[in-house]
Amino acid sequence: MSHSVALPKFLIGKLFAILSFAWLVACEPVAIDTNANTGQRIDTSIPVQVALLVPGGGTEGSDQLIANDLESAARLAIGDLNGVDVDLRVYNTGSDPAQAATVARAAVDDGAKILLGPLFAESANAAGVAVAGDNVNVLAFSNNPAIAGGNVFVLGSTFENTANRLSNYAARNGIVRIGIVHGDDVAGQAGRNAIATALRANGSQLAGVESYPLSQQGIFTSVGQITSSLRANDAQAVFLTGGVTGDLPIIATALDDNGLGADEIQYIGLTRWNAVPQAMSLPSLQGGVFAIPDRALTASFESRFFEAYGATPHPLAGLAYDGIAAIGALVATGNPDALTKAALTTPQGFQGTNGVFRLLPNGLNERGLAIATLQEGQVVILEPAPRSFGSAGF
């Protein structure tokens, strides 16, 4: 068997880099009674006080950059609200859950009616626990489903949402026998679970589950077993959890070299294959499908952010804009219960920087995503992102 994997150095060097789901971290969340919280009532005749919890004030310079962009995006969103006054107060959590809990309590003591943030999963869980007794909801920037529920909603794009969109698309196109190949780490295992659930929900059949160690040699050692399993289970497609800055280029290339290329099986990606331009030209990824946000809306937000601040926003900055946009849309109704769970989980959802989204009663979210493929190194949209709930793609 030949393993002539010619990968760019930037990919090999980042094999263990944090994936685009960097804010999905392992934690044992403290459970919150799902029936204990409804949310604060507000006085619609005065500005609604919103606490923005950002990862600033710590030792990591990159966290401060994210904090700055989250605040900038939130203020950009406030400027776009028509007739709604938001009193935004910013609190630094660093990356310390204990500090997040402390500032969450301080924010509520200061009069906050809802918390926007924090970023990291453990901090978001700690903040949610700290203010649950005060009947205050938390719109966290995390994408970790383990912390969702009770008074905590996650705004980040989840594996569950992406897996469901892709599984639904595959099923509608006659691809119903799908295998899962995942990295043997926390993110890979979370992706595996999300995919398996999505396949069942869409009436598809699980055609084998295989894993590999997160090393180049580990992938090469595992690829024979993976290929045999997919063939033995008559898999029409293989769902890959890997990221473009980590294991995806290696596992995809190894499968292709092992004779299981795009001409025999459909590759489906859980992560955004266009996140790194250089990876888009990898031969093994051509013809594979993956999900991305609404490109036109994303470009519009990035352009407006650049015009306002002279810089390109961090990929997570749009979550702060989305949170303010949702809060503003609800407060604009004049309903004193605008920030309760019943209002936040309105079925029609909200328009965000990356497309339509809505919050679910279980604390997760649902986002409109486009189905894309790679052709000759370029992104080609196969099915556009839905612009409303109830349309194709949901």
C-alpha cells in the first residue's frame, strides 16, 4: 500500500492545532434545573441592560483580541437597532470559570437583565449556574452542547446542527448508507455522536464507525481497517469529522491513496473545508460536500465591520452581533417578557450575521447552512442556505 501523502507543511505542522471549533472544550458541566428558569421581565420604557462577558483581562493575547472584536460587533449591532435602547456593559472573564461566575453575579447585581457570553464552555456553565437563581438567561458564545439547557443557550454553530443539515441533504439525494470516520479525541468523538444521531433522525443507515489516532502514522496504520469496514458495510458515503488545519487532509488523502476515493464513495465533511484556502486545492477533497453559512450575509457583515473598525472581524465576532440582534428584535415588540425563555425560543428565529438562526428550548440552536462542494479548488454551492424556517434545508 502506498502512502505518498504530499501535504503542505502548514498542515503537517498543525496536526494537533485546535480546530475551528476551538471553543468546544471538555468539561463536566454543573446541571441546571431545566424548569427553574423563565427569564427576567423588563421595563420597556427604559434601556434594557445587557451584560457582555468577554474573555479579556487574562494572560492570553489572542483572548483579548477576540474580546475586542466581540465588543465591537455588539456595538455595531446596537447601532443597527431601530427604536431599541440597549445599555451594554462589558465584563472581562479571562479564561477562568471562577472569574466568569464572579463577574456574572456582579453584572446581575448591577442590573443586567440578560448575559451575552462568556466564550469558553466551562466559563459559560459557571456563569449560568451563578445567575440561575436570579432568573437570568445566558446567551453563551460556546458551541458545546454539554452546557446547554436551563438558563444557558449556546450561540455557536454546533456539530449537531451541521450534521443534521448534511444528513438531511444526503438522504434527500438518495445517500442513506453512511459510515463515520473520526479522530480519537474529544472533538472527534463529539462529532461522531452528533453524526450518528443526525443519521438516525433522517432515516439513514449507519454503515460502520471507525476511528484513528491523531498522528500521521496512526492514520496510516488505521486506514486499511477503515477502508475494509466501509466497503464491507456497503457505505455510499463517509462522514469525516476532521478539520482542515488538522487531521482531515491526512485521512482524506490516505483513504484516496488506499483506493477509496471520490469515484467510489462520497466524502461528507463535518467541518468547514474552506476555512483554509490552501486546503481547498487538495485532490482528495474535490467533490466532497460540507456545510457553510450564508456567504452573502457573512461577507456583508465582514464588510460593514471593516468599514467601521478598519479590520476583519474574528470568526466568532458575529456571535455577539447575533445576540444583540436577537435581544433587540424581542425588546422591540414592547413585551415585558421579551427576554424569557418562551420569547427567546420563538420558532421564527432571528436574522444573524451568517444567516437565519433560532434558539431551541433545550439550549441548543439551529442555523441556516448552505451545502457546498469543492470543484477545482473552488467552493461551489449545491444548495443555498435557507433564509427562513420551514423552507428547504430545515
